[in-house]
Amino acid sequence: MSATARVIPAADIFTRISARDPYYALRTLAAFRDGVVEAEIPVEMKGGREVGPITAAEVVRHLGVLGACALAESNPDRTMHYYVLRSATLERSGAQSTATRLEARASGQLVSSDAGRARGTVMSRGGSPLFQVEMQFSVLTAARFHKLFESVKRDLRKTSRPPVNDRRPTGELKMMRNNPYGRPLTLTNVDASLGADLMEATFGPVPVAACNGHYPMYPVLPDGIVVAALSQLSGTLLRRRAAGSYVVRHAVVRTDNLALAGETVRFEARYVGGSAKNHRFECTARCGSKPVGTVSLTLQPVGSP
């Protein structure tokens, strides 16, 4: 963490971005120049067969939130905005790490009144870059977002919550809520009989609890969780060609629509070629006829030269 950085209290950033605990899990968020922010990030998701200190899907989750913070810092309008991730391109470096504490930095720039871009890096505590992600966002005012999604609004404040008795290292209060982001989705209707190159599965109806903290009162399945499900399915499909563990070397994520609470999401992973070193997958997520998003993945079996 930069010695000249200015710590941003949660009470400040929560007036400007939509994410909340537990989806928002950044620690010691700080800014050290306009549009550039950094934070410590926790490792919550169990990696399974994916090797590394953090999964690629969790990187997309944390850097998506940090990118939103960077855009909020660069936005002269300090009121609430919804920074909706539209696309992300992830690259994993060749650096190896077993670190349990990671840091991240993101820079953001508004390119118009309703669009922004950000670049994020996840690093070990020693400063070695592990992942880089280029991101594109839609930028919506609170009024516009609420108008677009008024039909899915749910007042969840009537649900009782445990006492607030935990504190962040910086002193801000942390709500003790159920955190669904530490484990993979439980996929059902897994169909592995479609041939060696295709696998499908479903999740849903999406429970409100699976959306905790993403867009409060507007429960939708987070992009990072969609990426995690498709990565999980691709990793299972990879076992037909390469046993053992793997790393996600490259990923391109595109979001088309939001998967709403109550909808059922169908995931599909298709092997499209590669080599002994890199295996490529094209993945889709849909709710009925509505496209949710696509993910292109390159998986590298551990031990490949």
C-alpha cells in the first residue's frame, strides 16, 4: 500500500457505488491520485482444481468492484452511481505465488457520461503482478438504474440481521451477513452426455441470498459468480483431456443482461480446440431465451511447459 495514499472510509465510498458487504470485500481502500485506487483483497473462494492463491473468477469479482471505486474517484459527480461491468479481459502472468494476502490497484477513466473504462492488477504483497484485467463499464445514475430495474426491486430491509459486532481493520462497521461467495454454485441438471466437447448445467431459481450485497434491493446474480460457474464447468470438461490441476491463463468476459433472482440460469461450456499446453473453451449463460453473457477461457494444465 502506498505510503502517500488517502484511506477512503466505507461510509464515503458506499454513498457513491452500489456494492455492499459481503460482495464488497475490499480492505483498506485508498486513493493516491485521481482515478487510481488500491486495496487489500481477501481470498474467499475455494479454488478446487484451479491452482493459485486466488481464482480468476474471484479476481474478476474484486477488480470489478475496485474498478467501480476508481471510476467513482474520477467522477466529479460524487452522488450514487451504478457502475455496471460490461466486459473484462483477464491475463494471468507467469509469476507463481502461494501468498494468502494480496493487494490490488485499479485506475479508472470516464469516457462519456454513461461509460467508463478501468484497468486493474492483482499483486502479491511483494509487488509481483499475478493478474491484469481490462474492464469496460456502463455508468448509470441512481435514478436511471432504479427506473430500468423498478420491476425487480425487493425491500430486503425487513429481514432481520445479526448484530453488528465485527469491525474492519480501518474501523468501519461490517454487517454480519450470509456470504455466499466462498463456495462454488451448486449446479444441477449437469449433462455430460452431449459429447466429449460439450457440458451443460443449470442453477436456480436464483435465490436472493446468492446475490447478497451486489445491488442491494435489486437482487441479480453477480458477474463474478457467473464467471465462476462457467470456469467450474470448463474445468470439469478439461478432465476429459488432462487430469490434475490447471490455471486460467486468459479470459474474455462479456455481459449482455442481468440474471434476476427467481430466474434459472443455464450454463454451457464447449471445448473449441487448443494444444497440450492451452485448452480453449467458449461458454454461455442464458435465462431461457435471454442471453446473460459469454466467457472465453484458456485453461493450462499444471505441468505444461
